[in-house]
Amino acid sequence: TTPTTSTPDTTTGGTKTDTPTESTGTDTTPPDQTVDETDLTTYSQSKQTVGDSTNKKEYTLKSITDTTKTTYHNFVFTLDAKSTDTTVSPYVVVNYSSSLGAIRVDLNGVTIDQSGIGYQKSRNIDKEGVIRLYHNVSADSTEELYDIGVSKSTPFKVFVTENGANSWKVTVDVVYPGGNTTSESYGSSDFSKELQALDGCVAPDSCKVSAYSYSTSGGVLSIIFTVSGTTSRPTPAADAKYNASSKLELTFLGLSSDGIYASMNNKTIGGITITTSRVGTKSVYTFNGASKEYRLSATKSPNQVLLEIKL
């Protein structure tokens, strides 16, 4: 996978181009090895790794399957080495992020992704608090990021098994946390040039924007803001509209902190130049060159605000 030219300010910033592939969907066949469904003593909510962090070999992500179990949801990432002399399993880091509302699976050394889940796309799970599997964007061309949205922090288990010559299955088992079971997405469902708004947290809620990523596909520029707030309101209040000068403005109405507005100032993406300003707790992003319809929406787990602009 090769990112287009960009200099993101965080590890989640950047852009990549989708390569359509056949989706594997949900697999009802158990993986070669699973942990006993009744024995959760080896599960943990702490960061877990498999493989060797010094491994510089390259891999292809062939597929991702997910299977419903009694007490946990089973995710299997199948990775094939690009070199036939590779005998070392890939390095994978799995960690829960409270700001994302998700368990992040960081697949190091992956340069080709054939999972069938495009960048900034997801597969809905909607099972007992395991919400979705989301394909995030990484600035590193030798890394793929997948976020397992969960209703709250929950134990998980990571292990790797051989899958024949130069191939491995990385398994992530996530205990069902309960609670919200729906893939929540809200805001505008249609593109328009009218005012669009999102209800959400404001500065007193420690509402934050911490990172961004973007992609262009099908004549649409998609910019995703990684955000956080409270348990009940994890995404910020915001609105988007064309101002008196006919320029599209996205305004976050009350942020206790904004970690990206300075780095995004005067940045050009897809032929649109972004200028930013911040006064008090309000952050304004102005998109110079945008003149067509747009759509403003948000998701929970992972917690994001999405602005899509037709090019």
C-alpha cells in the first residue's frame, strides 16, 4: 500500500488509495487454533504483541474473517510473506484506545492489503458490544491499521499460528463487553449545500480533536477527524456551511484542545486548500476551492467526525 504525498502530524494521519478486491465476508469456519471459550484467564485489557519488532520483512494481508463465539468474537488476519525465505511471523501490536473507543490492531510490515475492506470503510459486527471492524489510514506504507470498535474496554487475547509455508494467521479474540450493539453513525445521510450540524460534546466535556486522515475516491474527498469526549457524548458538536464568501467552513463549536488545526493550516488536499483558525474553544476549518455538495457525519467506536466533499 502506498500513501499519496502528505505529511500527517500523527500516526493516524495520511492517505492511501483503495485497490478493490474481493471481500471475504464473515467466515463460519473456526481458525486452526482458538482459546477455550470458557477459559478467559489468559485474556487481558493491556497491550499485547506477537512477532519480533525488529522484523523488516514484507507481507500481504490476504483476508480477514470474523466468527461469533459464545463469550468472545474471533478475528483472524491471514498474512503471507512476500519473500519465500521468510520464516519469521509478522510483528503485530494490539492495544485498546479509550479515545478511539476501539481496540487497535497494528499490522507491521504489511505492504499489500487484499482484505476487501477499503480505507475508511468498515464491516459491521453489531454483537453484544463489539460494534465494527474499521480500516483506518496509516502514514506508514509498511503498516495497516484496523480498529475493532467496542462499547467499552474489554479483555482480549492475541496469538499467531502458522498457516502453511510463509503464511500466518494472527488471531484476535475480543470478549463481548455488552452494552451498545449497534454500528452508530449519525449526521447527514445525503450530500447538500445546506447547513449541516452534529450534536455532541463541548469544551467542558474535555472534547478533543487529536488526529486526521483523508482519502480521495469516486470524486469525493473524505476527511476523518479522530475525536474524543465523554462516554455519553464521545464526538464533538460541529457544523458545516458555506459562508458569506461562498467558502465551505467546518466549525467545531467547543473543543478543550485541537491537536491538528495548526498542522492543517494551508494544507492542500485534492485541489482544495484548507485554512484554519482557533479562537477560544472554537476551531474553524475553511476549504478554499470547495464549491459542490458535501456531507457531515460522525461515528462512535471508533469516535470520528467525517466531512465528505464532492470534487
